[in-house]
Amino acid sequence: MSGRAQLMWDEAVTGYDFGPEHPMDPVRLALTRSLVGALGLDREVEVVAARPAGESTLRLVHREDYIDAVKAASAEPGAADGSYGLGTVDDPAFAGMHEVSALIAGQSVGAAEAVWRGDALHAVNFAGGLHHAMPGAASGFCVYNDAALAIARLLELGAERVAYVDVDVHHGDGVQAAFWKDPRVLTVSLHEHPRTLFPQSGWPEETGADCAEGSAVNVALPAGTGDAGWVRAFHAVVPELLAEFRPQVLVTQHGADTHFEDPLAHLAVSLDAQRAVQVACHDFAHEYAGGRWVALGGGGYAVVEVVPRSWAHLVGIAAGRPVGPETVIPEGWRQEVYARTRQLGPMRMTDGRWPVSFASWEAGYDPADRVDQAVRAARRAVFPLRGLLP
């Protein structure tokens, strides 16, 4: 197995563009790739452009009639009327939508193939993580569910146990739905509580179908959760589940929208905590999955201040060259930020909250604390189904 990480990148993924008024501005992808280069991280990875996902691959998750609808909306955007979730405020149709969505999906599928076949130990597609797309509908800025497609491809290649850990601020509902009846896939989502955020799912009681009980895990955190609570909740749930499940591959989704500056959600997490969880995911891949790690992007709508830094850290961690929290950002990148956006770019690689300290779950919990209540609800719902103490 090659020890070198792969970075999946094709400049054309920046064509995933819902329009100038939409919060998912593709400049976040371009600026991330540029920051990866400015930090020299692209010299530490193999940069690979995979082929777009073909129809047979897309059908591993998505219905044929939905794929046809995406193609039709892609060819004639003005005719999209909201059916199949296309042509809505969240998912406006645009010319070439099918092609660029299939390209992003192809990068995640290619990452999964590279890791499974041993061409790379780790692979990153920060353009991916479009976890809301359903088998038969677009949803939440997501057209094709590249994360689910990557997992489905791993199963097709012979994987018997794949773990998916999603730390986006929104529930990973599309991936959960795709594998609701499949005990070969463990989906774990750590997200803001559905009472206060789209997609209003991801309750702790959602634990998988009768034939796959305990295969879905949901930690629904209260609005306002900050670094210590977020990292505590992650460590209180994820490692025990991975130790029990013993995945052959770990797939993780790293939406940057948990950040306190994100305009679309209500958690209060810093870049330092996001980086700490990325490091933990890397370590868990080595501890529980033979090092095989596919890391994806996701949400994130502070497109200058947060997203490029968060995902550049992810690339550095996967490459075996983590970027220090105190690192000063190259001036050339900040000049590019201003030229592209007329915004001032950040000066350093984190928010200055390193190291992130948190109390371990083993040390005890506070029944009056709302974060601890969320952790307890998740553990009580699913841990006994997996033979673990709640």
C-alpha cells in the first residue's frame, strides 16, 4: 500500500454554482485549493483528477428517474419546476448541473477506490461531502450524494464494514437514508439539534431499520455548543463505536459550518476544534480501520474566513504534514482573496484557541448539562443495540 495521500481535484468542480445569490459560493473551493498550494501541501500529496461518475455508478444510490430529471434540468434549467427537489430556492437548476455533480461524485468514488485498492492510504475530496441528496431528490444544496456513492462503491468492491462519521453542523440525512437497511454501514452524525436546524432530522431515536438496528447513530447538540462540548461529545460516542464495529474503511465528512462565524447555523465551534477532530479522525482511521481513510468536505458558508483554512488543515493532516495552529498565512494568498472577493483574508491558520481542552466522558457527566444530555440520549438509543454500555 502506498503511504502517500491523494488529493482529488479537478478545477472544473468550481462549476458547481447555484448562482451569485446562493450561499454555496464555489469560490470556497478555489480558495481552498489555492491555500493548499500556498502552504506547499500539494507537494506532499498526489493530486488526482478522477473521472466523473457514470450512470451505473450513480445508480448505486440514485434512482434512474431522478438521474434523468437532473439531466433534463441541466440541459434546460428554466424548465425545472421543483419536482425532484430541482429548481427550488435551495437547489436552483443551472446549465451543466448533471456534469459537474457527477464530476464531484467521481472524485469521492475515485478516492474510495484508491484507498480500497491500496493506491493511497488516505484520500481527500474537499469538494465532496454533499450529504443531503436523497436517492430520488436533490436537497440542501446537494444534487448527487458523493459520500453515499463512495461508500456504495466500497461495498461493491467487497468491503464488509464501512464506517461513516459526519461532523457537519447539519444531519447527514442522505447518507443515513441510503444505508438505513444495511448493517454493513455504520453512520454516525454529530450535528445541531433538529429542532433548530435543517433538515429537522437526526434524532437519537433514529437507529436504523429493524434489519440493521444500531447502524445509525445521531448526536443532536444544542444550539450554542462550543469547542469543549463539541469535542467532548465526539469523543464520548465515536471511538467506542468504531472499536466495536471494526470498519475496514473510515469515511468522514468535515463540513466547516459548525464554526461560530458560519451564517447558516448556530454552533460556536472554532477552527482549532475542527482541526482537533480532523486529527482524531486520522488517528481513528489508523487505530480502527488499518489507516484507510476517505475524508470529504461538506457545508461551510463563511467562504473566505473559515472554509479554506479548515479544509487546508484536513489536507495537511491527511498528507502527514499537519499545519501548525500558529502558522501565518502566506501574503500571496491573502492578496488573491482580496482580488477575488474584495474581502480581507485571515492572518493565521486558526482562531487562537489551541490547544482545545475538554473533559472526557469517562470522568463522569452532568445530567443537567444540555450537551451531556445529547450524548446520553445517543448512547442510550444505540449503544445497547451494539452490545455496549450506555
